[in-house]
Amino acid sequence: MLLTRLETSHANRGLLIERVRVQIVLGVIFAVVVPSAAIFVKDPVVMTNSVTALYGIKNSALAALFAVLLAVMIFRRVTSFPGIRAFRFVIPTYCGAYGVVLAAILALRVNYSGLMLLLSFILAVGVAFCSNFYVLRNGIRRFYLVPFGRYEVATRVKNAEWIVMDEPRIPEDPAAIIVADLRFDHEQEWEQMLAHAAVAGHPVYHIKQLRESLSGKVSIEHISENNFGSMLPNLAYRKVKRAVDLASALALLPLLAIPLMIVALLIKLDSPGTVLFRQQRMGYRGKPFSIYKFRTMRPAPVGAVNDAREAARTGQDDPRVTRFGRFLRQSRIDELPQILNIIAGDMSWIGPRPEAVALSEWYEKEIPFYFYRHIVRPGITGWAQVNQGHVSDIDSVSTKLAYDFYYIKNFSAWLDVLISLRTISTMINGFGAR
């Protein structure tokens, strides 16, 4: 079944504004041209006669242009990943881009207009919000499905519209995305259609890969379906990631020293017990290590819990959590002492969340391929945490494992950037905390 031209035009209204060129043009007009013109209109005499003011406006315009290009590039890249809401990344992305530009200006000690940069930032964020709202209301993700092989698995993903094709013809939709089970032995007419569509510039995806991309999870049913190639993540990036983790942890430790001491004092005042909590967790390559966290619970009476598995699990509204501890958990501040684990090489900033040894051994017995998640260093935050939050029952942990495997399969700097931005959002709203 093919869309009519009218339906196609309506479906693509939101997609047009998503194009990089359109986003850049809108950014340049509203975040560079409009602020520059506004400054001149505000005080044309000073702008005309003052060389310093003119240089300030020129430098600010160039800085705003660079910030817009950087913001659009980062925003487009991180929002290309699945299962995300673009709105939550507008402010972090544009704050980061303009922050980099302002830092460069201050470091180079060049003249600039603070008013123009502020106006540029406000307008750039406003345009980004408006364009993403328009896309949300009008943009429809439509996929044309070749009805052979295991094509029906694609329709289980609900955040898209699936149009089953009834003949081997390239859809009239100029933005058509075609999905097929490329492992199926299609008839010659359908194979020729797929080849012609790809040559014509239409994206042609394999069902399994597209389903993973839309859901953000890797479905693991049989070991033959892992599709990890050699089953090793990006080795080059793993080394770079470790170097960045170590350098950033060493740089941040002195800056965090005083805030960490203040938190430690507040924990002491809030409830009796130690400041830090240590627990054996399963780590990189399946080797246990001691994780450090700020204590957020009251110490359990001796002999109160005999089951190590139950002791390691935190329930919803767990009565053991202290008043201040609940805030620390919701804001994720309780995880900050793990910077010591990063320096020691036990952890990374981003990766699958390490489980208590007792829980990890239990999950490994119940869930196939669970041990594979230990192929990368565990993290303070991760893909499963920003998508699912804290879980401990077997069914939820199976879903969590699907997120972990997606992270391992797509192990990259850009995915880490996306997780970092989403972590900021979860720290603010307390998503998934217990």
C-alpha cells in the first residue's frame, strides 16, 4: 500500500525542518543576523564610530556562528540515537556549545559583546525548541516494509508507522525508508527493487538492525543472534575512553574535594554510621571489586538480614533510606565517591551499572549471556540507567541486559555523549532512583 501524494506531503512537513541545512539557516538568521542587527539598531551612533565596539560585534557574530554550527552538529548526532525525546537535549547541547565558544573568547582575550552573545543564545534555544515542537507535531516516522521473511517483528516497535508494500515498486514518497529481512531469499523483482531503491538514495535497512535502533535494545534469544562480529567492542575507543576517564577524574578530584567533604558532614549530621559505603560488585571481565558510595541507608542491625541477595536489593520507598540519603540517591550525588574507582581502573564514567556480587551470580544463573556485559568497564551511569532506571527483579534485569548489550554493540564516543546529556536530565528529575 502506497501513500497518496497529499499524505506524503503532510508526513514530510515535519521532516523538512529536521534537515541539517534548514537548521543551520534558521540558526544563522535568528542567532547571528538578528542579534547583530538588534545591537546596531539599539545604538547606531556608537556602533558606527567605535572601532572597539565594531570589533566586539564582529567577534561575537563569528563566535555565535561557530556556536550554532557546533550545537546543530552535536544535537543532530545525539538525537539520531533511539528512544529519546529531543526537547531534553536542547538546553544542555546549546549551553555546552556556547560555553565552549565563551571559554575560547576569554582564553584568547578578544573583544566581544556579552549582550549580543546572550541574545544569540536565547534566540538559538528558542528556535531549536520551536523547530523540535513542530517536528513532534507534524513529523511522522514512516517505514515501508517488504512483506517477506521475519518482517512481522518490526511492527512490534510502536513508535513508528509501518506500511506493508504490496508490489515491488519504489514508493513515490521521496523520503521513503525501506525495511526488509535482508537474510531472506527474495524473489528477483523484490531484490531488484531494493537495489534500485538503494542506488536512488533511499535508505534500505535490515529489520533486526532497525528494530534495535528504534527500541535502543538488542534482543538476545540465541547466541547465534548476538551479531557482535568478533564479540569484542571497539578496542581503539576502549583505550581512548580509559585515558579520558583517568584524565578527567584526576582533574575533577581537587575541584570536588570541598563539596564531597560538605556532603560527608551532612551525612554525619543526618544519621549515625560511616560516611562511605563499601560493597563488593562484579566488575570488568568478571572480577569483583569494592565500590565506594556515600552512605544513604541506616546501618542494618547485626543479623537482621541473612540473605545476601535480599540485603543487596533496594526496594521502592525502602525504609532503610535516610532523609538526606533519599536526596543523594535522587540526585545521584551518592555515586560521586566512585571517582576513586575510576582512577583505580575498576570503573568508567559510563558503562553497564555494576551489580552486587550476590545479585550478579544469581542473574548469571537465570539469564543467558548475562556474563557478556562484563566485557567493558562498568560505569557510574549507563544506557540502561537513563532508559530504565533502577531494577532488580529477573524480568526487568533481562530488559536491562538488552539495553546493556545495545551499549556494547554501539560502543562509541557519541553514545557516551548522549548518555552524559541524559544523565543530567535524570539527576534533575530523579528518574529511576530508589
